[in-house]
Amino acid sequence: MTIALRLPRDAASVSVTRQILGAELEVLGVEQDIKEDIMLMLTEACSNVIRHATEADEYTVSAQLVADKFVITVLDTGRGFDPDEVGTSSPMAEHGRGLQIMRALADDVRFINRPRQGAIVCLEKALKYTHDSPGELLRSH
């Protein structure tokens, strides 16, 4: 199952993306704490595009259900960034806090820098479902 959204680089797109993917997780019956982690990771990844990919007019968010994992990919067409140079300073520093949050909440995080072509952020989170939920039933088949 995959959902792909092509969005304008506008702050309102973050809320829309959260609502769409949050509804998907709700329908599947993902446990609340897992859903909250995913929503926060998603918010941080999209907000980083809004704040930092100034050359980009739009960006793409895709969410894929792969086995028991939820995989979010955020792709922008800005100038890219070096994830090793961002977010490694003090945890109290304003710059890079979103990357630290994503690293803390995701089971796997990949940052792919494409100089002058943008950046790709890939976040994975293992899913747990409530009892007898659609997600649990789909997983068993």
C-alpha cells in the first residue's frame, strides 16, 4: 500500500499531509504511541523542507506500508544538505533539532544529499496494531 502526495512548499501542506497519513494509520488501527511518533517524524521532515529547501516550489511525500513497517520518504528539489554537519551540535541548539527528533523516533533514518538537486529523507517505523484492527487482519493474510 502506497500513498504519494505532491505538495506546494507551503506551511499549510504540513497539516494536510498529517491529516491524510494520520487517517490512514487510524483506519489501519496502528497503536496510538506508534502513530504519534510517525506524525512527529513526518511533521519534522516536512517542516524542514518548508524552512530550508528555498529553491524548491514543491516537494513529494510518499508513505508505504511494507510488511510491518511504515516507510515515509520526503523528497525536495532544493540545494540539499549534509546531515552529518547538521544536528550534531548541542541538543539545545535550534539548528538541527528536527533531525535529532527524527533520529530518536525512527527505527531507521536515511538522509540522501543530492547537491543542487535536493534531498531525500527516508524514515522507517515498525508498526503495532490494536487487536482485531484492519492492519492486524491484513498482516495475518
